[in-house]
Amino acid sequence: MSTHTVALFAGILLALSASTAPAQSDAPSLPAPPEGYDTRRDGIDRGKLETVEYDSTTVGLKRKAQVYTPPGFDRNRTYPVLYLLHGIGGDEHEWTRHGAPDVILDNLYADQQAVPMIVVLPNGRAAQDVTARDPIPKQSPAFAAFEQDLLTDLIPFIEKTYSVKADRESRALAGLSMGGGQSLNFGLNNLDTFAWVGGFSSAPNTRPPAKLLKDVDATKKLRLLYVACGDQDGLFRVTQGVHAMLDEQQVPHVYNVIVGGRHDFKVWKSDLYQFARRVFQGTP
Ligand code: FER
């Protein structure tokens, strides 16, 4: 990393940690995940992580994604798919490097707490020459362009490559920070494609609350809309704004304020746990 890059990310981290938000002890908060939920357990079946490469007509390149298939994955059965997005400094490896998504899911399956699903971890920066090392203004259009790449290129690729259920009830979109903003923007804009949407500590790329809902009645038909943030995260106001607007519009959603939570993977791993054990289930 160049010194410029280090300075850029140090600046972002400082801004994110220097929270002025007061602790909201009266705010709704789900019970924390149980001890060990993110620790590798011996003697349980494990899912598999693999790399796939798809042709992106949007970007004009072959692009990579990580794919998790659950324990006992059987190509003669069909599965729902969770598309799980990374943050501004990451790529398709961020969740597996820092968030142990395979461990969290393996443990949920060992305890029969989640519906067997495929999890796709894409690179949410859809451009030929933009990397995590570029300044935010240069990256932002690439994060927005991922909507097209996801809908036109990645989802069709996954649906022809894996044995998946290809309907809105069987597609979920969630992500952290920049990827949380993408999930809310794209999810609420494509309600025919996704029935389950999650924004974890969503960043300021989230559309302003007044512009986030394209169709209020259609949004009410989401099976799950999960919005969560730590109350010590410098970006908490983004999630607070989304929650206030959803309440005002009477859109059902799960609002989870992680008391003491900052802008980090401790929070995002717990969000994945909460989201994964609700998604594709009968009752959110
Ligand atoms: C910003 C601050 C943080 C922003 C994005 C982020 C688009 C993203 C942070 C992350 O993904 O961790 O002003 O603007």
C-alpha cells in the first residue's frame, strides 16, 4: 500500500470511529449471537468455498466472485441464494478474510438454525480500472454500476451454473457499509428480483430516505428488510434516517441497534448471523 492509501484509510477509520452518537439504550436490539457462533467447531459438516469467474457484459471483463455452498450441497436439489456485499476497502475476499461467513453458516446448519442456501460474495466495484486503493469519489460510480452487473451478469450466471431457485422469494441481498448502501439502493429498487434485503451499517452511498423507496406498497411485500448499525458507529445517522423513514411509511422492518457497536466486523458478523437465521424462513 502507498502512503497515500494508508492516509486515506486512516482518515476514513478515524471518521468512522469518532462517533458523536449517544448510546441508545432504549432502541430495539436483538439478543446478541451465542458464544462461539463465529468460531470453527470440530466434528460438524462444512460447506465449501470456491471461486467462480463470470463474463460481465456491464464492465467488459471476466469478473470473480466467491461462492459458499452449504454442507451436503446436492446438485439434484435447488437452493435459494444470498448475495452478500463487502465494504469500501474490500473486494470478493473481504467477508472470507475478516467475517468467517462459512464458519457462521456451518455453525447455523449444525444447529439447524438456517435454511440451506448458496452465498455469493461478489466484487461490488464494477469498473475496469478502479481498485480499493482509489479515493472514494473515484470508486463511487463503480459501486453504483454494480447494480447492472449484478442483475444482468452475475445473477444469470449463478442461476445457470448452480442448481438454484430462481424467483424473488429465493433471492436475498445484504451487505456491509458501502455494500449495505448498495443492498438498500438496489434491493428496494428491484423488488421483483429480491424479497429479502439487509443493510449492515450502511454508508452515505445509501440513497437519501426520501428517494430510497420506489414503491411503498411493493416494499411492504418484502419478506425481510433488516437495517442495523452499531450505536457507536460514525455512520449510525444513515441507518437512523432509513429506520425513521420506514416507520413513517409504515414499512415493516427489523431494526437492530447494536449497543456499543462500532464500524467493524464484530458488528457485521453478528448481522450475518441475524440475517442468515431469518432469511428464506416462513417467519422473519
Ligand atoms: C463515506 C464514508 C464511508 C462514504 C462511504 C463510506 C460514500 C464507506 C465505508 C465502508 O464501506 O466501510 O463518506 O461515502
